[in-house]
Amino acid sequence: MTQDELKKAAALAALDYVPDGAVIGVGTGSTVNHFIDGLAGIKSRIAGAVSSSEASSARMRAYGIPLVELTEVDSLPVYVDGADEIDGGFAMIKGGGGALTREKIVAAVSERFVCICDASKKVATLGRFPLPVEVIPMAVRHVARELAALGGTPKLREGFVTDNGNLILDVHGLAIDDPQAFESAINQIVGVVTNGLFARRGADVLLLAAPGGVQRHERG
Ligand SMILES: O=C[C@H](O)[C@H](O)[C@H](O)COP(=O)(O)O
């Protein structure tokens, strides 16, 4: 199976976690795109979706999936999203597509985070994938110096602006032994909007697609 076929298998397995009549949270990325394609087939079963990016909104709008603003709901029963890396404690690096801030907001109000991945995303230690950090533009050089002081090598994602009008620094050369502590440390840097560590609010369910099938793991 190709990596894309594995992503699709994980994504379609997540349809089992969509409650009837619910408004659900929907992430961003190539794996989630397969989920949205599957969701289109059961759209009459749900009340709507809160989107984490302009790209996912456009894809769902094209299918006629009703979009709901996060300001219209107090909580969501489930949030389905991919990851760039996930470790054994279900902490993740996300934001390879630059959608980390809205993803983290939607995840924060969701009762259950269902992470959909192909098996290449499972790692022992987070950090081989460069950690995305969304930054207010005027702070970019300050934040880069502070990230270097924390031990990483930040590189500006050239020609990229987030849905929120900000910049992304991708931090290379990390081996993150304590994801929750590192997530908090980066959040203390003035000018940082969000960092791509989802450790304080990690995944609850991991649907990991390997050539032998989709493994279903629950946290704890
Ligand atoms: O900003 C993008 C998101 O965090 C994605 O969930 C992540 O980058 C994984 O993307 P993909 O499913 O394309 O590998």
C-alpha cells in the first residue's frame, strides 16, 4: 500500500467515531481530506462540522457539509485530525500544513481527539519532524533567537502566511523528551501565537494504518 492509501484507511476508520446528530470538529491536511471525502457520504447523519482551516472549510463546503462556527457551540463530542508525529504517550507534533492554531483551538473544546495517521508518523521521541511555531510577524526575529536558546534551529517557512495572517518558524534539530514542558516553555516566548506540540491536550484515540490493517489504540 502507498502512504496515501494508508492515510485513507486511517481516515475512513474514523467515520466509526462520528456520533449521529452531532456537530464534530474537523482538522486539516492530506489525511483529513480523505476523512472529509468519507464524511460527505454520511453528511445527512451529522448536524455539521467546525473546521480548523480555510482549506478544510472549502472542501466541506464543496460537499455541502454544513459548517458551524466555533462561537456557536460550547463543546464538540469528537475532533478528527492527522499529525506529523505522535509518540507513545499520544503527544503530537502538528502544523506541517500551517493550521496548528485553529486546530489547537478546536481540539481544546473537543471531548475526544481521534488522531488518524499512517504508521510512519509513530515515533519514540518527538522532534525529527521540524516543530512549527506560529509567530506574530513583527516578533519573528525575537522568537527565532529565543527558540535557538531552547536548543532548536528555527527556519522561516518562506512564502507562507497562516490563515490568521502570521508567520511560521519550523524548528529543526529537536529531541523532545518532555513534550508538555517544552510546549509550555515555547508558549512563554512573547510573540508566539501557538506551537505545534499537542501534548497538554494530546490524542485520546489513535487510528494507525499499517499494511496489515488499521490499529485502534486508546490512551491509557
Ligand atoms: O497543519 C496541518 C496539520 O497539523 C496536519 O494534521 C498535519 O500536518 C498532518 O498532515 P497530513 O495528514 O497531510 O500528513
